[in-house]
Amino acid sequence: MEKETNKFHALQLFTDTFTAETVHLTNKAVGIYIRLLSFAWTKNTKPFTTESAYRICQCMDDQCCIDVYEVLEEFFKVDQNCDDRNKKTWIHKRLVKEHQYLSEKYEKRSNAGKKGGLAKRNNATSKNVAPIPIPNPIPNNNIYDQSFEKLWSLLKKKRGSKFKAHEIWLKNYEIISVNSEEKTAEIYNNQIKGIEDDKFVPHFSTWLSQRRWEVEDSQEIPDLINRLKNLGYVYKGCEGQFELFTKEDKNYKIDKFDEKHQIQLIQ
């Protein structure tokens, strides 16, 4: 019988590095990732199925399953592939490496204790224990068609989930494909080129779902700005998707992708 692998109950995590590596994720996706990391660690980093991931994340609807699968594809590696994606098994290469490192370390320590007496108690909290490396996403480009891959490669800033953007691309391909991949990318790049702060750059999936490529040559916003100026508003410029104004010491904004273009008071 194969000897049971040691189970470690603590997982070291550098919070600064983790935050940097997951800054593009939503809070929901971060929670899913932490659950899957913890689940994999408690199972001694053995492969687990997509269905197990859905259960550990308590998925009750299709959207949750999509979110979980997206995190799996970005941070985990397929250990065993099959036609039914729910039956795929996944591993986390960095966790496996870390678990193996700790197992070998404590195995050596145990053997040394048997030969020369138990190691000193302070060794149990030795600073030499290697911290867990935060994994870099494992690229998996096989699921994306060539047309979308070409479009994605032409974007100046790749904000948001590639997986979600690809789903929207497939659902609206007949509409979007009126333009070439080069033209669609050019429209997106032109719309974001004046945005200095990346947090105001729209996710490409959002940009596609709102059909923002259709407003490239629209004169509606410039006309709207001029009408507000005539009403006494002072135009302050553009910040992300918002046009900013002031009037009588109050600040206002208009979402240029809102069809009604309602002016909103900034609290």
C-alpha cells in the first residue's frame, strides 16, 4: 500500500505578491481562487475534477460554474483531459512543487531525529522554510479561435478576462465581424488612448457587450458637450467613459455609453 503523503495544515502566502498577481480579478474570482488553492492544499495537491471545484465553490448556477472554470484555466493546469470538461482533472504545479519540498524537508528531519534524537523544538518554526511561490498564470490558448486571437493581440491594453471577451465575441460574431479584426482593435485603441489611469480603461468584454465600436465616429458626444456649455456647464475633460463638468461649484458627469446621456451629480 502506498504511504499516505503528509498533510500540511498551513499554507504560507505573501499578501503583497498575491494582490499584485490577482489585481485583474474581481472580488468573486479572488474568493474562488483562494477556495481552490485551499482545497488543493488540503488534498495534498492531488488532482481534482472540475465537478469537485464546482462543489467546493458551492456553485448553484451556470454563471458560478463559468467563473470557477475561468479561474481553473488561468491558474491551474489540466492533469487529465477529456471531452467532458466537467470530468477534467486539474493540478497546481507550484503547489505540487511546494508540497514536495516540504515533504522531503520533514522526511529528512524525521530521519535525522530517529538517528540522533529529536530536533530542537525551535526548528519546527525555522525561517528556512521556503515561502509558497505565487503562480504565474499558465497560458492556454487552444480554446480561442484564430480570429479572436488576432484581435486580442492587436489591443494596446488587455483589460479584463480574455475568456469572457471570447465568449461575447462568439455570441456576437456576425455583428462584430462587419469590421475586420484590425479595424475593431483600432477603434478600441483609439477610444482608450487618452486614458492615463488604467483603472478607467474598460474591460474588453464590457466594451464588446456594449457594442462600443459603433460610437467611434458619433458626433453625439461633441454636440452634447456644446449644448451643456450653452447651459452654463464648464467642460473639465474626459476620465475613462465619463465626460466631466462643473457648474456653480458642483461636479457632474455623463456616461458617454449611456444611451440617455443623463447628467449625474458627483457626490
